[in-house]
Amino acid sequence: MKTAALFLPLIFSILLSSCSKKLTSKVDLSATEKETVYKILKDVSYGSDAEQNMDIYLSKNAKSFGKRNYTIVFLHGGGYYFSDKSQEERYIEPYLNKGLNVINLNYRLKRGIPLATSDLTNALNFLKAKNADYGLNLDNVIVTGFSAGAHIATNVGLAQNNPEYPNKLGEGIVIVGIINFSGPVDGLDVVERIFTEHENEQFRAVGRALFPAKDYESKENIAIYEPITYFDQNDPPTFLWHAGLDDQIPPGTFEKFVPLLGKNKDILIYIAHGGHSPTKEELEYAYIEIFKFLNNL
């Protein structure tokens, strides 16, 4: 177990040596350097819906990382109802500072978890089909997100090796790591109840939209979109950040999932007195641990 002042993290990791460039030893790029290193493609459509678009950050330095030439795919939060890829760029900035390839993804909102979740698969399959234009390392994908986006990333990342999962990734796409900030891993019925019974009407609207009526028929249907359903020993390593005072995704919904971690390079950071969204200080600490996590995959 590893501890740090102000935090109560539980860290499960194995430190490995490698001849590839370590992300922790890489000095961050300056703003001027980033302008020369990155080619940025804004609002690239990966589907017919206007919300199916993404920003692609292509780095000239990516291949220099060797086996750590990850393609980072980030999904924003917002309860599957609000927000946009432009609203949470603080989560992708650390990767851009290192010079990694990054995808900042929008997905369809206000139409339920199933449709939103399918868009991560849709986007990855699009990138594979068009990869002659992008040159991304798609057999070395890290899926990550905050809140709703973290839920989508974790569900797809853990389900990729499950033949019963409905949304299939194309051949040659491999998710090798999952980074989850405050995203549900279990207990979606609990989360739905928190929102539908909230005193704020906007929160209640979120709750009502989580599952279309036709998809919300049984616990079995909900389980398709609960990451814990797919957890097995062949899954990619998971980095999970969650907090004890989260009033949207309560700690109780993590109780069955957390003991499953520790199988192979998983990392858990639990902030006992933290809220749903990490503070600046908490996020800075988390990324120190994230780059150690990525070094060791």
C-alpha cells in the first residue's frame, strides 16, 4: 500500500524496467513545442449524428515512446445528458504535455446509456477504418473518461473480450488500459434513483434519460452496462479514482468492484474526503500515478 499526504490511495502495481521511453521521465512540452509537435483535427465526424464527432491530436513524437506509444481516448462527463469535449480539457492536457496521440470524444446525449456507450465502439472502428490518414497505434489504446465518460470507457474496455457484449470492436483494435475518474462500475439502479429523486429538476431529467423505457426492463438489461459484469482475469489493467463524499456515484456502488482489483497492475486511488470531481490538487496527484501506471503496462 502506498500513501500520500491529504490522500488515502490504495496502489496495486509492479514496477517494470524497459528500454522504451518512460512517461514519468519525459519533460513536459512547452506551449510553443506543442504547437510544432501536434497536428490537430477538430470536430472529425465518425457517424451521421451531429454529436458523433471528435478532436484528434496527432503527435510527431508518438512513435518515440516505443511500446508506450499509446492512443489515448477520452470521454467527457455530464450524466449522458450535458457537457461537451471542450468542457473537460484538463483531463487530456497531461497527455498532450507528454506528446502522446489523443482523441477527445463527443458522443450522443439525452438518448440513454446504451446509445452513448455504443459511440466509443463506433469511434474506434471509424479510426481503424481511416487509420491510413492518422497513423494511430490502435492495438495500444487507453480508454479514459470522467463520470459518464469513465463509465463508458470502463464498460467497453472490460467487455472487449466478452463474446456476449453487443458492440464489437474491429479486428486490430486492442484496449490495453482503462482510466476511470468517478465513473459508475456497478449499481446503475442506485445511480438512477439518486438522479430521479433529486431535488433539482435538471438532475431528475438526467435520471429519467439514463435508460429508454424499452431498455429498462430488468436488472439483467441494466447489467449489460455495468462494468462489473465483464470483469475477469484477462481484462486490461484498470486505474480507478473515486471519492468518499461523491453524492452522484456513491462509494457503496464500488464495494463489490474494488476487491476485484489488484490482479495485474491495477491501481485504485480512493480520496476519502473528496467529491465527485477531483480538485486541481487531487488531479495533479492522480496524473503522477497515472503515468506510473502507463509506464508499467
